Amino acid sequence: MSPLEDFVFFLLSSPTTLLGTVAVLLVLCLFSSKFISQEMWKEPPGPRPLPLLGNLLQLDLNRPYKTLCELSKKYGSVFKVYFGTNKVVVLAGYKTVKEALVSYAEEFGDRDIAPIFYDMTQGHGIILANGESWKEMRRFALSTLRDFGMGKRVVEDTILEECCHLIKMFDEHKGKPFDTKCPVNYATSNIISSIVYGSRFEYDDPRFKNLIRRANENLRITGSASVQVYNMFPRLLSWIKNRQLILKNVEMTISDVKDLIKHLKETLNPHMCRGLVDCFLIRKQKEEESHIIDTHFHENNLIFTLTNLFAAGTDTTAITLRWALLLMAKYPQIQDQVQDELSRVVGSRQIQVDDRKNLPYTDAVIHETQRLANIVPMSLPHKTSRDVTFQGFFIKKGTIVFPLLTSVLYDESEWESPHTFNPSHFLDNEGKFIRRDAFMAFSAGRRVCLGESLAKMELFLFFTTLLQRFRFTPPPGVTEDDLDLTPAVGFVLSPSPHELCAVSRQ
């Protein structure tokens, strides 16, 4: 017999030896599996969850980003929490968030579509979509926005024209206190409307005002505690009031958008595109004529691409601009420096984008506003597209991931005074503007904001034009110290309700 056969015969001839061998093998297997699970399948740490509730009782559902930042101090830059029964991996700090979104862009590139967002869009459009449909719609929107001048002179002229309408609306208050919310929203909305529909709206247009009001309301209440609890237990809580209000708003917005599309379709000229809608309709018609069965150019994708662009192109820019004006009133010495620089470099002529390179302090103030305002603190939730081992931790395919942008913009290892308004964060010792890698206001990677260049142009031109024309102050009887910088509760962090005075400088 061979040596192997001798060994097998020895084992079988002695039950005691056989049992001992089996026991040893079992111990080795258990030890090996434990070692593998610890080293190769180690999950991120995190607080112990309760059955069903998860870590719900530990979270401030009105401001969950604050709780998550505190937890990161205990559990590190990669940790897990349970929103009900949903396991969420949180990424904290500039280096970790950048590594995940940029170096592991494919693995962390899917979008998690929470129940409330699926209720709203059914996975159509750009922002709340995945797969080939998302890729096709994002590619189409990005190329079309560029074709219509995003980041170019043609859009600059559109913004400057809208500045005139905004100044006129501010002038109507004659230096008396007013809420900047509506006029600023109308102005930023008209920029994206000009690009997608081919024309702007009058500020008193009822349909236009309702589109903006509903978009603002939905952004606010999707961040409410009740909607977040619904996202954890959708089958039990579909009846909640805020969910019903969101769906009613979506239904009415779809109706308005369909009417706008219908009018553009009736006047469509294939040889002259007025905006993104025309381009979509022409592409849709060509694919229908070619009998393409699995086309992504269908009505639902058009409707939700438009509502995505309208909401994203309105609210984030408008909210940031409102923060900027509030901060100018809060810190008049910084406002003085901005206006001195504008007077010295530009004078009374119309400001242009090319002036930015000669306005380093003003540019620094705008960037610092975006950093401190931190308007999308948790980004939009991501989801892993495949199993991934990241920083030594195993994260399973389909896991919800929160890139905690607030932890990037307030990272104490990246910013000298992260919790104060300090334009010097973006200035060198000679007063020249410097870019900071940890400035991630538009996120990063595959899901970076596709309208980033447009938003930057709008912020610069609206802010500088308004500061050139007006001085912003608190209402009479209110001091700078009284102005509250606590953000309102919502999915996007807007300033709490307030009024300012826009006093003409001319």
C-alpha cells in the first residue's frame, strides 16, 4: 500500500484516533474561519443596535449629520449604524470620503434610492436613478447643458440679464426689511429654466411660483424626522402626513411640466433647438423612428430629468446665495472688504466672470460661504455596486453609504478654524486665492454635481452684482449678533427664516 493508504487504514482501524483527528480538524477549521472572518470579512465598527429600531434612539433625526459626526470621533472614519433595520456605512473625514468617491468610484458609485425618493420618481431621471438609464440621462444632460453654454459666455449673458430683474425686485423694498428667499429663488430658477425650456418666466407667473414653492417644500420635508422614519419602515408608515404632501406636490408638478412639454412639442422645430426639452424630444422621435425598443428617451425620464435639474439648479444655488447675503449682514467688516475690492477692481461697470481672477478676496468669501453653509451635509446616499474591502473593512454589495460631506468641510485636520466664517481659508500669505482639496461642496466621483460650473458662475455673478449695488444690514433694532446662523431643518440646510435690508449704494 502507498503511504497515503497506510495513513487512511491507520485512522479507520482506530475509532479513538479517528475521533481525535476529526476533532483537531474541526478546531482548525473553526480557528481558520474565525481568522478569515476577522481579517478578510471584518465589518466596520459601530454602536450596538436594538432589534427593529437599530440605532434610532441614538440619532437626532432632525439633524442626523451632527450625531454621525459625533459617532465618527468614537468609531473612526468608517463605521456603521442602523437606521431601523437598514445598515448604513458612514464615511467621515476628507481623506476617507475622497478615497471612497474617487479611488473607489465604481464600487461606491451607485445611488441608494430611499422609499420616499422612489415614491417620487420611480427610479427615473438623473439624481435618483441607477444603471444604464442613469448613465444615458446623465450623459445626455451634461452634453446638452454644455451645448447650451453651461460655463460659457452665452450663459453668462443670461445670468447678467437675470441680475437686472433681481436688482429691480430688491429695489422695490427701498431699503426696508424683506425676506430674500423668493426673489433669489426666482432668479436662480430662471437660469436653469432658460437652458431647459428655452425661455425665462416672469416672477409673478403663478405656475412658476408654484413650481418653486413645491420644490422648496419637498426639499424641506424630505429631511423631516417623520419622513426619515417612513424610510426605515415604509410598509408600516405610508399614511404619514408629510409623505402624502410630498406625493401631492409631485403629482401637481408633473402636471405642470407635462403642460410645458406639450407646448414645446407643438412648436418644435427639429432644425432649431431652444433648450434641453427640444433636444430630448428630437432624440426621442429619432429612436422611435428607428424602432429602438429599450430606449431610455421616454416621457418619464424627460419629466424627472427636468424636475431634477429644476430643483437642483434652483435650490442649492439660491440657498447658498441667501447664506452669503446673511453672512455679509452678520459680518459687516467682511462685507466692507468685498465692496472695497469690487470698487477698486471693477468700479461701476458690469461685472464679468473674467473679473474673478482679479477678485481673490471676493472669491474666497464665496468659497468660504459654501464651506460653512454645508448645505448638503450627508450628500445624497450612495450604495455599493459590488462587494468591496475598504480601509480593511468588508462592505457588502447593496450597502447604503453616507459620504458625510459635513465632516469634510469641517475637517479639523484640513481647516484652520472649521467652525468659523474665515475667508482666509482660501487665501495665501500674499492675499492670493488658493484652491483647497478638502473643498468638496459639490461632492466628488461619479456622482459629482453635473451643474457645478453653472452653479459657480451663478454664485459669482449674482453675489458680486448684488454687493456692487447694495449694502446688506440687519433690520432696524436687530444687531449683527442677533442674526441667527442656525440652519432650518431640512434635507438641504437653508438659513432659518429672516429678513435683511438691501440699502442702495448708488
